[in-house]
Amino acid sequence: MEIFIQHQPIITWAKQALHAYGYNTNVDVELVLETPWSCVIKLFNQKECFYLKQCPVDLLIEAKVIQILRQSCNVTNIPSIIATNPALHCFLMTACGDQTVRTFFAGKLQPDLLINGITVYKSLQKASSNYIDRFIGAGVLDWRLQNFPTLYQKLIYGTYKNILLKYKFLTIEQIAELQKLQSAFNDTCKKLSDFKILDCLNHSDFHDNNILIDNLTKEIAIIDLGEVTIGNPLLSLSTCLRTIADRYQLQPKDEAYIKLKSAVFEDWDIANQDLPKILELIAKILPIYFILNELRLIQVCQDPSFSHTRSDKFRKGYNLFLSTMESKS
């Protein structure tokens, strides 16, 4: 991808940071990704590789999250921050893999490798659980289940409702349907909370394209930690399971799906007899979790042209929520 003139200020800063920290500044530069919420640039030579990421100010929290994970939680399967520039909304980090496992799969899922990625991510989640206050103090959103009723209230009466109507994601009539379900949703959150599953850091976009693999060692790393929250770990893991099932056309009876589902839900101190009920409750909450994540991204980007491209995601979330809430509790 071509480097444009608007990228030059952050590239210049990145090279200055490399020099200041004793790295070789004789690097090639390649634009890896540019979206409304992220610009990622690769700086590399034959011996070293670095990534420069620029994002909206609210997602700059990623650098702090990585530092807390490394320094307090002893998590190493993530990038390492070299320097941060708040004025330019960017940070510089070391590489921690060669390609995403999605690229590595080349369209053909390798369940065991993905399970390895899920296991690494679960270890990160569990390591974060003792430092919830530190993450929240750094600006990570508190989406624990006891706070979901308040988030739902914003969705149907408050600031989120205004966004839904402004961009015509939902109609007044559809929001009225959500209002009717407020009590039932709150009760669902309470029931899931009663199982006392460990709260921890949740990657809001965890899937095979945010898992890296080292081509030589086959070690796994987790990236893109800007859209994180504190909450129930099964929300992001269940989202990952659904994303993978959709992408690779897996059915619940498929061996690969069964193995992935087991990897997601094991090791959370869940009794076998409780799992069906937990799965039912998670299914009811996930659509609202999807919608809240989309709203967060729209607020962060503040780009009307981008916002109008997300309408279908809201409609799907809304329809899924109504269908799951109609099922027998």
C-alpha cells in the first residue's frame, strides 16, 4: 500500500524514536492498514521490524493496556511499546509475529492452531483479572454485567439512542421494542452474573485476524488491543466462536466446531450442568454486546461516511436480539 504525505509526520517521529532508543533508523516503510479507526505502518530492515499505529485518541489507550499487561500481568504474547506520541495519536511497537493466522490459514481453517490462539488469549484474560482497577484507571471501559443495565438504558433512552436515530440504524418503533424488553434483559444479566464467572479484560474484536503467528517458532501473539473492556470473558470468546463459524462455514455438529467450543468454555470453573443455561444467557446478551461495540466505534471515529456503512450490523444485531429474547428462558 502506498504511503501518502499525511503519514510523513508520524513516520518522522517514529524514526526519531527508533534513534532515541538505539535502534537502526535505516528502515523501509510500508502502509499495512488504513481504516477510519486505525492506520498501521510497518518499518523494517533485514534484522528488525516495528509497527507504527495511529488511531483516534480514545483508542490510544491500547499502548497503556499493552504496558499494564506486560509490566503488571507478565503477559508476553503481545507487542512491546517503544514510545507513544499523544499529540500525534500514535505509538511505536515491536513486531510480535509474521502474519495473522487468518492469512496463514489461506481459507482453510486449522482448528488446533486456532485453539492455541484461544488458549493464549484466555491466559491473557486470566492474568488481567487481578488488575481490573488498574485497567479501569487507565481508561478501559467497565462493561461488567452489573453495568449492562445502565448501558442498555443509554441504548433505549439516552445518548446511544440518539446515535441510533441520527444515522437511521434503528427506527423509533424498533427502539420501542427494545424498551419493552428492558426488564427481561436486565434479568438476563443478573442471571448470568449469578454464576460468578471471572471478570477480566475483553478484546472486543478477538478473531483469527488479530492473532499473529511467528513463521519460524510458530509462537502465537494477540494484537489490536485498543477496543478492550472489562467484563465477562465469555462475551468476547463467544463472539470469536461465531465469527469463525461464519467465516469457515462450520456447523454445531462439525468436529472442528465442537473442539473450538470446548476450548472457549473450558477452564472457567463452570459446572457441566450449568453450561447449557450459561450458553442460553450468553446468546441473549451477545446481540446487545455487538451493538454496543459498534456504537463505541462510531463514537470514536466521528466519521459520518463511515457510520453509514454500519447500518446492516445494527439491523442484524437487533433482529438477533429479538429472536433470542423470544426463546424460552
